[in-house]
Amino acid sequence: MAEFVGAFALIFVGAGSAIYGNLVVAALANGLVIATMVSAMGFISGGHFNPAVTLGFLVTRRISGTLAVLYWAAQFGAAALAALLLKWLLPPPTTLRSGVPALAAALSSGKGVVIEAVLTFFLVWVIFATAVDARGAFKQIAGLAIGLTIVLDVTMGGGLTGAAMNPARAFGPQLVANHWTNGWVWYLGPACGAVIAAVLYELLYLRPLRPAPVGPPETEVEEAAPGEAATS
């Protein structure tokens, strides 16, 4: 349910801002909704709200296959429902099609995949550094850091690919608007970027470089009373 609500909020706000707002509005809207939802529900589900993020957790064995499938069902289902609600709410002649991620003119689908992959790499890298790595930034600010990463990504890539970084963000509007032109870009790109970032961070920083030393546990020093020597 946490994943469903978070993904629903992202698609409802993200696609809605793409329809009625400019690039700055869309960047802030997407970043703020994710910062809010991750902060609110990250302790329940991890705050993925993104099938690509869940894939990164799956390939690094940080989520079971069964649970990953449930996450994907919640995320894609929420995306479809949010897009349906947007379509019903939109006054004519406005359509949901402008909320579907699209490639800039003369930008090839291959370049679009690379852009989406790079932007998603940044997102998943920050997620692992702030919300997964216990030594990284404090978990209390993980939502803010992740949200700001989305703001940066949308500011750079919003005019090129829509900067979805999230297959669910693309799927809901694509399904409801029945607009699938170059649709595979927003599935392959985020998936590749997420897997590369997750695996690379896992190998570089979360896997021990050498076996832990084997030996007797360290002896504890008992607190000595005033005037007495400490004993071990």
C-alpha cells in the first residue's frame, strides 16, 4: 500500500505538472512529491515508487523476487489509476497526451535511452548512498537528497526525454492516452541505469574488500570505581 500511494502521488503530480507547468514547475513538482513520500513512507517500504529502483534492489539481493513482483504490481497499478483520474479530471480540450514523456525533436531513441539511463543512474546512486549505506548521509535527509536529485535530473533532461527515470511514470500516461511512440526508451533506459548504479555501488562500497578477521572477541574493560585500576 505504501508503494501504491507513493507511486500514485508521483504520477498524479508528475504528469499533471507536465501538462500545465513549464520545465521548472515540473522539476520542482516531481522532486517535492518524491522527497515528501520517501520521507513519509520510506520506513515502511523503502520508498521505491519506481520499478527501476526496485530492480536495482533485486539484482543486489536487497529485496526478494516475490516482494519485487508485488512492488511492481503496486507501482504500475497506481500509475494506471492516477493517469485515469487525471484524464477524467482534465477539462476539454486538454488531453493526457502532453503528460506522456516524449523525445525532443531530432533526438534519436538510442540517445534517449542513454539520457534516461544516466539520469536514473544518478537517482539510484543517491538512493544507495543515502538510504541504503549506513555510513552515508543520515537517513533523516534521504528523502530530501533523493528529491533534489530528481529536481536536478528533470532540469537537465526534462526538455530532452521528459526525464521520467521511472517506467511507471511513463506507463500510466502511455496506457491511458494510448500513445506508445518510442515507448521502450522509458523502460530500457531506467532499467539499465538503475542496475548499473546499484551493482556498482554495491561492489565498491557495500561488499567487504577482504574477509573479516577471525579471532577471539575483544575483551571489554570494566568501568573501575574511583581510585581502582581497571581490569580487563
